[in-house]
Amino acid sequence: MKRVSKAVAAGIAAAMMCTAMVSAAAQEHLNFGCYMYAASFDPAAYQNAAWQGMRLGVTEALFRFNDDMTVSGCLCDTYEVSEDHKTWTLHIRDGVKFSNGDDCNAQAVADSLQRLYNVCAREEYSSTPSTYIDMASITADAEANTVTLVTNVAYADLTATLCFPFYTIIDVEGDLDDESHDYTESVIGTGPYVVDSFDVTTKNAELVRNENYWKGEVPYASVSATFIEDDTTKALAIQSGDIDLTENVTTASDLATLEADDTYYVSKTSSMRTGFAYLNFAGVLGNDDLRRAVCMAVDGQTLCDVTVGGMYTYGYAVLPSSLVYDYDSLVYAYGYDVEGAKKLLDDAGIVDTDGDGIRELNGENITLRYITYVNRCLSDFAEAIQVSLAEIGINVEITNTDSDTEWNLMQAGAYDLCDSNWTTVGTGDPTAFLLNWYGDGGANLYDGENAEATNYCNYVSEEYDELYEAFTASTDVEERNRLVAQMEQVLLDDCAVLVHGYYNSAFISNATKVTGAEISTIDYYWLSSDIKPVE
Amino acid sequence: MKKKHVLFVSFLCLALLIVLAAVLAPYLVPYDPFAASLTDALKPPSAEHLFGTDKLGRDLFSRVIYGSRASLASALALVACIFALGSVVGIAAGYFGGWIDAVLMRLADMMISFPGMVLAIAVAGILGASMTNAVIAVALVSWTKYARLSRSLVLKIKGCEYLAAARLTGSRTGHIMWRYLFPNAVPTLVITAATDIGSMMLELAGLSFLGFGAQAPMAEWGLMLSEGRSYMQKAPWMMVFPGLAIFCVVVVFNLLGDSLRDVLDPREEE
């Protein structure tokens, strides 16, 4: 009998040990469901690829944004800048290693940046680091462990620009021209995780812990980053337990369901993103009265609060109201006023003469081509704007497509309204974002021939161009902020863009399994060593 | 009246009721199905809105009733197209035989070698998303059934003496096909067409659900299902009522087709 009891006790103990081991193993693995925007991890390949490495915690940059959009050192701990703001000497943090064990020292950092600039000069690489930093030279001082960046123009704050994912530091092993390296499926960075495998077709990635991480032990031994395109699927997947963590469930009702359940922790923040529709000045919306009436017919507040259920915070300026650009001083004369919109059109002679319910311009029914895609509620905005414009007698045809097709249609100018969602201050200020409306006397209008042009909406304003040029030339922060506000006011006065609102990002975790899953203000950062299993 | 006739008449009445609802939709609906009231979004079913409201605050009952217009009209147009196209091709192939038969039937074989819905998605994707293009896409992959059926029916009667007599008396080919071949094939083809209405409606709704058919703000059941998918948990009525509408109409037209077959099938008499 004693023997039997011992055997039973031993069996129970073994079973408990097995259970504990299985449980520990489960705790060591994180299932992350997310939208994967790129089929590559190479920061030089194209912008989304650069973002992907940083979002999945594989790569890091010299600096990083805090939640209040101030900048902290990351791989660089201290820096000095010359008086003319053209020479930046960056000290690389001692003791940092790449995930393969190599030292991430000044030479490695300089090589990584030099390789970026070298290969991006070639056609097959689409990233554009020169857009943000016009680099003259990159030199390393091995003894002082510093990298000196000399730029051709003065920059008010290069550290914020160096947070941008283009400038992530990867181990290029001295290969400055990609002669023997290909970073599509994997890249060696300094982040908490390492790409173990990546399927470029399904865009699913398996990550493992970086044993050499400079900030200490990484909580998860492995992470499965599964590409989930559909928001409702993300919500259902976390509810079913298939994933433990996900980002940006943008269907308000699904997010509300998760928020109401204590099993899930939803971290939300007002991001630096603006949702808006470009208005194409080369089409019928070049007519000032029609364009103003379009803006006046849209009840932006209700769209943000009800139609997309609070996924956006309403605002009419192109930059989020939470930024430092004096939103409260801006005046918008073309806010929601349906009757005013109708009167404006009637007074301008844009009326419905044939009684079909659609107004005519130059003898033809007004039908606006609205291109959008299913991302961050943009298609919901498009549908709501379609019915809003129907109320004032303007027909809208929506083309709901994918982001790549939309981009091609936009470049071809085949639109009147084109939805977009931009990170407005990706380099710490809106230099790149405000280029969308910079005409440069017509030289910056995209026409298919000039690949470097950034103005796809054919908006031209001398006043705006002058302000933009003064803004880029200035290194005085207060003056720059004032110029940005003035540019915003010009855009508002011209009804140059239809702003939907400012996107609120979210991170959703299973609170019984995961802790520390907080969303960052700027969405370069998803996975970090702060996200840990529940003890 | 025989039982099968009673059944046929019953289903015919139900089908007519659906058609009537579609025709008289403007007089039946309490609200403009396209009028949005953004502040009334996602209201549950109530006395004010029998089926609730959708994400733009539009009355769902009105949209479901109006949806019958788009769904029925497109399904009937589609069936008419494939009926006409398939019959002409099949009768021609069966009657002329030889290389005409070989070419037409190999073409039909090619079309049916692809999964129908996948090919329809590809065609609709190339043509662009619209209800008309969805009808064209499904028609391109569905006519083969009628062609093969009518061809086999023609082959069955091709050797009959009355056809030889017609030729002997100088009847022209067109006359023979229209006067002798087509009437012989028609009952079977009509039964097939009647039973196809439901399945064609489902295929069109499927394409609209996937974004290749009807586009917003059209009131179409497949599109309405797609719009409701994101609100499945919070506003299930957005999926339930368009789904029920598809279910009921497809069942009625399928049963109508079955009962019509029972009525017309001569073997049942024996």
C-alpha cells in the first residue's frame, strides 16, 4: 500500500512539474497580432520596412521620442552641436552590442548610416534619408567612440530627426554597398528581439530574445508576430485567446467591447496622426466656392464622436491640437453649416437645373471621385462624407481600395478627394508633412516626371510657400512654431484640405497574461522589453 | 388541383410578393433609405426603426426593402443573360456540330475548369467594382451550364424525322433552330433558370460582400452584410436582417424552381 501511495505521489508531483513547465513555457512566449506593413526589414528598402524593424523591437535608433514628444538618447547618450547647427558630434553609448554579439560602437554606427546613404542613392532602394537630413559627411572617432555628422544645411534639432526609423542602426559588418548582404528577411539590430524567421509572403515573423540586449534581460524568449489585416479579426483573436497582444483595433464597437471587459487592458493615446482628405485643385475642387461648400457640409465633430466612435479627436487644422502650434489661435471660417454651404453654392450659380438632385458646374453634374482604403476608419469617413455631400446636391463616387493602389491613383491625379493618415511630426517637427502643400512656384507639383515632388494635390499659394521656406531656413524654435501656425491658417483660409481629426492609437493586451503594454504617442514603437508576462 | 400544383402556386405567390415589395418599395418604406442621420447611428430595433439603424444612422428596414430591388433585378438580369447566351451557344454547337461544336464546347470547358467564384472575383477585379460588372463577371462563368444542357437536348432530337422533313421542305437554319430546336429545349432550360435565381443571387451578394459588386451607398444585401460585419458584436441587427432577407428570398426562389420542375417534369406523370 505504501508503495502505491509513493507511486501516486510521485505521479502527481511529476504531473505538477510538467504543468508548471508548460505554463512557464507559455509565459515565455508572446503571441502578437498586428498589421504588418512591409515584406522586408531593410530600413533602406522603403519606409514601411524601416518602421517594421523598429515596431517589432528589432532595431533602435540613436535617439527616441518620449510620450511628450521630447527626445531622449538611445544608442547615443550625449551629443554636441556646433554654433551653425551643421556639425553634430554624437557619443555612442558604451557597452551596446548588436544581437549577434558584435560591438555597436562609433565605427559600426557610422557604417550603418553611410550604407543607408550609399544604397539609397540607387534606384532599387526607395527610402529617402536625404529628404530629412542633407548629409555632407559621416565620420567615426573610434577612440572617443563618437560619430560626427556634418550636414549641408543647418537643422534646428537633428536629434529628433535621428529618431526616424530610416536612421535605425543595423550591423552592416563593414559592407557599405550591400555587396554581400541582403536585409529583406532579417536584420541585425540592437533591440530586445531578433528576427528568427520571416515569411515575406504571409508577412508573419518569429522573433527570439536578444541575449545581448544592452538594457538587460528581455522578458519573452520568443514572440510570434502574426499579420492580421482585419480589425474585427484582431478583436476576435484576442477574445478567443489566439493572441495575447494586438494594436489598433479601429472598429469603435469592437474596442468598446474589449474596454468593457476586465480581462483586457486597453492603452489609448492621442497620437501624432492626422486623418485627412487631399483636395485635388486640378479638378472641379479647384473651384473655390465648391471646395468651401464641401468643407462646410461635413459635420466633423459628429463623424469623430459617433461615426468612428471616438477613434479620432475632432480638429480642423492639419496638425493635432495637442501639439505646440497654437491650435486655439487658428480661425476656421468654413466649419459645419449645411444651409450656409447650400447658399454659397446657390449664390455661385452652382445649382441643379435639371432636377435630378445633383448640382451642375459648367453644365455637368458634379460627381467627386473619392479614393480611400480600409485603414484607421478612413473608409468610414469617406462613406459619411458621401452622404453628407449628397445632402447639398453633390454626388460622390467612392473607390475603396488598398493603400498601394490608392497611392498610384493619387500620383496619377485620378481623384478629387483622397484619404490619408499621416504621422505629422515624424522627425519631431512637421517639415515633411507640410511639404504636401508646398508648391515651390509649381516646381514641387507632382506630374509623373518629377519623382522627388511631394505636392500631389496641385495646391499653390505664394504665401504658404514663403512661410514654408522661412520655416525650413529658421533654427529658432519659437519662430518656427509661429510659422507653422501661420501655414495652418493659410490652409484653413483656402480650404486646402479636409481634415477628419486626430487619430487615437490603442494597444490591447490580455491582462491575465501580459503587463506593461502601453501605446506610445508616436507609433514607431510597439514591442519593447517593458511588455512582460504577468507574474 | 394536384399537390404539386398547389405548391407551385404557393411559391409563385411568395415570389410575386417579393417582386411586388421590390416594385412598390418607395411606397412601403417609412424613411428614405439613403438619408443619413449621423447622430442616430447604430440604434437597435424599435418601433421607430423596425430593423434598427446602420453606422450612418440610415433606417435598416427601408434599406432592406430597397435592397430587394438591387438584388432581384441583378439576379434576374443575370439569369436572363446566361439563359440567352448559353442557349444560343449550346443550340448552335449541337446543331452544326463539327469544328463549331468543338470550338464552342472547348471554350465552355475552359470556363468551367476554373472555380466559378474565383474566376468571377478575378473578372470583377479587372473590370472594376460595380453591380453591372459583378453581373458580367458571374455571367461569364455561368453561361456554360446552359450551353452544355441545350447542346445535349439538341443532340437528342437532331436525328428526329420532323427535323429532316423541315430541312427537306426548305426551312432555313435559323427557322429550324427557332421553330423546332429551341422550343424543345426550353422547358428544361426554364426549370434550370428558375432554380438558378437563388444561387445567382447568392453569388452576387457574395461578390458585393467581398467588395467587388455593389458600392456604397447602394442598398444591396451583400454590401449591407459586409458593412455590418465590423459591428457584429455591438450591432448584430446590421447583419441579421440583410442576412435573413437573402435567406428568405433564396429559399423561396429555390423552392419555386423545384416546384416548377415537378410541374413540368413528364416523368412525374407516369
